[in-house]
Amino acid sequence: MPWLCNHIGQPWKTQQVVREIATTLFKATPDGEPGNDDLGAQSSWYVLAALGIYPTTPGTPDLVVHSPLFERAVPALPNGRTIDIRAPKASADTQYVHGLRLNGQYWNRAYLPQSTVREGAQLEFTLSVQSDRRGPPSPRHRPIATVNARSWHRSPARSSWRQAARARSR
């Protein structure tokens, strides 16, 4: 998964690989999608890759960023809010992110806050032909894939599973 390079502080590799996959394996033709679509999984991969955001941890609102393919896209969230994605210099050649503003403020992380998925946001990308190999300034600016163990333990499904396991052991 190319987005893992964001996790190790090398987002330019994510940007390069995602762009290469999106522009060489997917085409606007009847056979323009590689392999079997798996009920839309590959199509959704391409859409998210083209938007410049990707959920690296399934089932969570954790989004990492890379370079969008379009100058502007505004996906709607289920609550009616939107994520307004702007990349005025987006082109086939500008695959590297050199700056990102989140709601008008400079954002130097390779991921977005979880509130983006709940509240919406405006993302303004500055793209370039050259890679920026500086990466996030420190590990705390990199995405972290975590599971909230406390909420997992207290979930009804987890409690039912524990109760069933205890009943079987008696």
C-alpha cells in the first residue's frame, strides 16, 4: 500500500507511486480498470487517489494526504457538510505536495485530523513538479494507525463474544 510511505516520513514516495498507479493502470475506456473490480473496491481506490486523500485505517476517520489529480473537487459528507479540495496547479506533471492549508491555516502533517470527516474542511494544496524530500518535520507529524482499545473492549459485540467464551468454558 503506497500510503505507508507517509507513515515513515517519506510522503514524496507515496505521491510518486499513487500518481503512477492512478495514471498508468486506470484509463477512461471500457477495459480501463485493472483486474476484477471487487464490487467497487478498485473504483473507490481510484476516486480517493484522485482526490488526494485516503483512509489508511479501515473503519476509522483517519485520512492521509497526497497530491490530487484535479484542480477542485467537493465531496459531500453524509451529514451535508463537504470537504472542499483545491489544487489550482494540479496536472499530470505536478505530483508532489509542497504545501497544504487546512481551513486556511498552514498544515505540515501527512494526515488530516479526524474532525475532517465529521465537520468537513477546505484543503488547499500547493503542488510542484519537484519532490520535497523534507517530509513531515517530526514523527508526531506522521499518521499513526491506532485502534482505540478501550472502545473496542466495551463494544457490545466484544462483550457478547466474551460472555459466549465464558459460557463455553464452564
